Amino acid sequence: MVYKNMCLHNVAELIETDGGMQVTRIPESLRITLNESAKTRAVEPAGCEIRFNLKSKEAKISLKGIEGETGIAEVYQGNFLVSYYFITENVVEIKIALPVNIEKLREISSERNLPFDAGLTRIILPHIMTNVMRLKIVDAEGDFTLPEKNQFPDKRYLAYGSSITHGASSLRPGGSYVMRTAERLGVDLVNLGFAGGAHCEKQMADYIAGRQDWDFATLEMGINMRESFTAEEFERRVKYFVPAIVKAHPDKYVFCMDLFTCDMDFESSSEKQNTFRKIVRGVVDGCKSDKVIYIDGRDILRNVNGLAVDLVHPSPAGMEEMALNLSGVIKKHIL
């Protein structure tokens, strides 16, 4: 969407609040129908960016969180890192000026065919805060123009999933496995990860099916449902979720991932996680399409050292391994 002549990437709506505009990654009409975790996490700006071309000498973007929360924003010129900003409950001013070597950066971007034009300023917003990040855009001062079509990737990758897709345990917003996968593939990302809230609701399936702005998708299913849902209910939901999206986009690749390596895999008596994996595989087989690809999550996160102490969330090293393995699988099919 557009705000003050800037592109808000991966933002569906802005909600006017006291002290600024709050971002949400999905329409409000959908958000309020989802489970409580998804409702809360949809307003965390995972994968959201402020993008613009700077025409004035300088600009200032003012952001803030709510009380007691902190997070990191990253500033890039195209693919090149400029700086980090620590976002707190107080207003933080992100000051933008084009680097003195901008022409050289443009030249390198063109010669190396980098996904983003170096003239495009990108502010990658905090993916997840210490509690729940309700980011507010307070103000924007400067002369901006919107990105041109040739300044960003022409292919879009939509990722649905849990806190792992959301980016939990990655140090910076650009460090989640889906952000790093998108970077490795040279594509743009639409992040629909909802920490604790990937419950495969019918209305979420219908929403993804109705979107026409993605070229391929990954669906991460199971980790948020393994404890509170029966295998029968999980199967019922997945049997609607995947086919609804596939039928709406028969020519697009949909990569269906089950549970990544997790705590249950280290319990010899636990079988539920494997039952969930069999369900996902069975639904994929039932689609009878060479565009629908099953991925065993254990093949994406293989190294136990890539797990955090809870044995569920990947560490930053685990995120990087996942991006390497997932991008390798996707490349075999579409790039």
C-alpha cells in the first residue's frame, strides 16, 4: 500500500491509533476472525518494509513501539546495508541520505543483476519485539517517489506459517529463514507467518487463494497445532487449506512443509508429529499435481545445533541452514 508517497511492502492496511499509524499484514476484516495468536501477531510487521526513492537531500522517518517493547529496524540502499536502528517505546528518528558512492552502488547493482536497485531506500521493520510489536509510523518528512517496477524483483514468494516463518529467534528482521530464502532466490517476500497462530483456518486459505500477487508459496503446517489439535482436526483443516490454494492457482508451485525438526522428535514415545507429517504428505499426494511439492521439515532443518534451547525455534545459524536447504529445493523446480 501507499503512505505519504512511500510503498509499505507487505502491509495490507494502516490502523489509525493514538500517536501514529499501526501496520497490519492482513486486512482487518480477516484478522478479527482468526485465532487469538494470529490476531495479535498480524500487527507485527514481519517482512514489512518502507520503500521509496529519495528526491530531497535528506529525509526522516519516525517510528515507535508501545511501552516496554524493543526491536531492530534495518536500512538498506537496494541490497546494501546502511545502518541499524533500535526501535523502542519512544519515538525513534531514522535519518536517510543517499550515500556518497550511490552511483557506484547503482553500477554494481546493474552489473551483478542484483534484485533491488541501489537507488531504492528500504527500511525493513522489526519482525518481532520483546513482547508483541505494535509498530507505529509516527511521521515521514522528505520528498519521496514510489518504487519503479524495475527497482525490485518481479517474482513474489508468499510464505505462510508459524513463529518460525514469522522469524522468532532470528536476531534481525532480515535474518529469518524466509527472508534469507527470498534473498538467495532473488525474489520479493510476502511474509504471512503468525507466531503461535498458524492454525490453517478456512478463511486464511481463502485469503491466500484470492491473492493474485504471488508467484510461488511455501505453507508451513503443524507445529502450532501439534498440542492443542487432534490429528483428525489437523487433517480436516489441511485437507481444505492446501487444495483451496492449489485450485485457485493451478499453474503456481506450492511447497508444503510439515514440522521442522522439533522437541517431539527427541521423545522415543512420541508419534503425533509423525502422524501430522503423514497427513501433510497424504494431502499433497491427493492434489495430484506436479506443482504441489511435499517437503519433510526435517530435510530443511537437519542440524540439531541449529535449534534453540526449547528444541522448537531455530537459532540464527539454524535459520541460515533452513534458507540454504529450502532455496535449494525451490531452485530445482522453478529457477
